Amino acid sequence: MTGINVKRRPVRDWMASSQYWLGCLVVMAGLAMPAVAGAQVAVIANGSPITELDISQRTKLMTTQGAKGVTRQMVIQELIDDRLKIAKARTYGMEISDAEVDAAFQNMAQRQRISPEQFTVMLERGGISANAIKARLRAEMIWSQLVRARFGSALQIGDADIADALKSSNQSDSAVSYTYTLYPITVVIPAGSSAGVIDGKRQIAENLRARFNSCQTGLPLARALRDVAVREPISKNAAELPEPFRELLAKLEVGRLSTPDVTAQGLQMFALCEKKESKSDSPAKRELREKLFTSRYQAESKKFLDEIRKTAMIEYK
């Protein structure tokens, strides 16, 4: 256990690497599934049982993730690996609380714009238990913490690594990065409003945009309007923003409002109040840094798991 920093990482960090199969789960919602298998123990991995129910549930998950040619042994091996990851992390005193797992599950539901309860019902209609997903979340979250703690220095990507990668691929990164100061402004639309009310609110938003010529005069104007909320400013580097929004801000003049987007609260706009050149990574460098990190993480993760498998006690029933 010597030399391992067990500092916790936020749930959202893990979620960034797990979004790839979230959308696939939704496809299962409308499919009729047969009753799950019984809870008979099929394998014991380092003293932790794997049941036929576990295998049945994981098979459905792997299928929704787009895995090709899923076999029973493939499913069992993935479940064994999950057990080994959790057990190894616990030897270093690492645990993932139920609250953290629930938060990750809630994050998945929110990305579908539904509640965790609605997400659970939707999954159950497709024959997938919320507990099966949470078991998978727990294993991946704790494994991510362990690998990052054990191989932290080896996973770091420095500026020299970026420069070498750009040079080896004959790329250059001369783009300037910017940091934006933004004020979120929302024209509030009550839930269940009629089409006429919504059209009226949209007209208010467009009128505000037309009159908004600077943040000095525009923000007080927006605050004085009824049913218009002006939130505290946020500062974001271009590399932190989704590409469509980044492109929008690149074309928007300082002191102006962005076009309104429909949200759960109403019509949201952003006042661009400051745009400064930044020494932070440009979007291209940020993308390359994340790519290099992922490659190193996967390599170290694979080697570490292979070592753990060599000493594992696996008993097939």
C-alpha cells in the first residue's frame, strides 16, 4: 500500500469516460424481455459469488453496449474482473459509497432528462435492473480511482508530450485559446404554458437581444424585466466548452447576447461580457491531451489487471 495516494475523485470525472454506453441502454426500454434467471451461484471469484442472475443481467448490458458475439464466458470474465477490481481496491482502503453510486446513476438519468425513478422503470421494462447497472458503476469507479492513485505520475501528460505528439503527426497548434466571462440569462416559461405564452416569451427574448448592446447597460435592463433571471457570471476556457457553443462564442461580439435556447426553465441566453486570450490549452491541445491520457490509462490498467488475475482464486460451480 506504500506510495499510493487514495485521494477521492469526483463522480463527474468518472462519468466523462462512461457516457459511451448510456444512450445504448435507452434502446432496451421498449423491448420485451423474458424473466431473469435464478440466483444460482455459477462462479466464485476470490470468495465473491457470481450468480446466474448476474450473468443474465450483464449479458443484456454488454449487448446494449454494442459488443459483438457476446458469449457466456466473455460475460463471466467481465464479472470476474469487476470482483477482482473491487477486492484489490479494498486492500488499499478504497471504497465507493452507495451515495456516490447513486449520484452516478442519477447523473445518467439526468442526461436523459428524467428522474432516477423514471430511469429505473424504463430500464426494468427492458429487463435490466438498476442494481445491475450500479454494480458495474461501482466497479469502474473504484478501479479508476485505484489506477489513477497507483500510476498517477506515469499518467501525467506534460507539454513536452503534447509537443512530441504534434510533431510526430506533422501537426501544429497555433490557435489562440480564450477565456470567456458569461452571464446566463433566462426568460422563464412556466411549465404547461400554452403556445401563445411561449411565443410571447420568445418575443421578449428577441427584444432583449436587440436592445442588449453592452453588459454595462444590458444586464441592468435584463434584471428589470419581469420573469427574466440573470445568474452569477461564469468563467470558461474555450477548451472546456462543447464545440457548437465554442463556435457560437467565437462569432459573438463582446457585450452581446447569444441566441435563445430552450431549456427546462425557459429560454436561456448568454451575455458575453469578457473575452481574454488564455495560456490554457487550446481545444486541439485539450483533445490531444485527453487522447494521450486515455491511451496511457488503458495500458496501465490492462497490465495491472493482468497481474491481479494471475493470483486470483476462481472456482467454477
